[in-house]
Amino acid sequence: MNLVRKEKEFKIGEEEYIMYFDMTSIVVYKELTKRFFTHGVQKLFEQDDEEIMYFMASTLRKKDNPKKPLGKKIFEWDVLQLLLLHKWDVIELVAQSLPTDE
């Protein structure tokens, strides 16, 4: 599968973060959820809050360490604030990154 690399940069508090979806994101998603990626994508596009948070956990990275997604660490943050502020960021990012049928 060839993913199209799209990125979003933003600040959370005083920290700078980058969000992008890659093959590492898929691995982290599967490790966190113990579910199939395709099931998660369907639920993400249905705007399921839990799936949105798992995709955030697998795509959000510190800007100074972009190779490693934050994973479970984001569940220690204000989850409601993350959902309200960045729900559409992760949905849009994953949608734009998936391969299309040409």
C-alpha cells in the first residue's frame, strides 16, 4: 500500500507537534486496539470518538521526534479537548493519506 504523506503541524500547550499517517501509524493503531486497521478506518469515518482517539495516538508525534507516535500517552491528556480541537484534523489527514483507485 502506498500512502500519500500529508502533515499537519500545531501546538498543544507550549509543545510543537506534527501529525502524519504512515505505515508506523497502522502498526501502532493495531497494537493499541488489537483490531483490524480496515475496521478502524470505517469507524473513524463514522466519527466514532474512541477510534478518533486511537488514530490520534498513532499519528500524533512530537515535532522534535517525528518518527515515534505518542501512542497511549495522549490518553493521559485532556481527551475531550483533543477531540473537540483535533477531531477533523485526524479524519482529514487519514482520508487524504489513503491510496485512491486511479
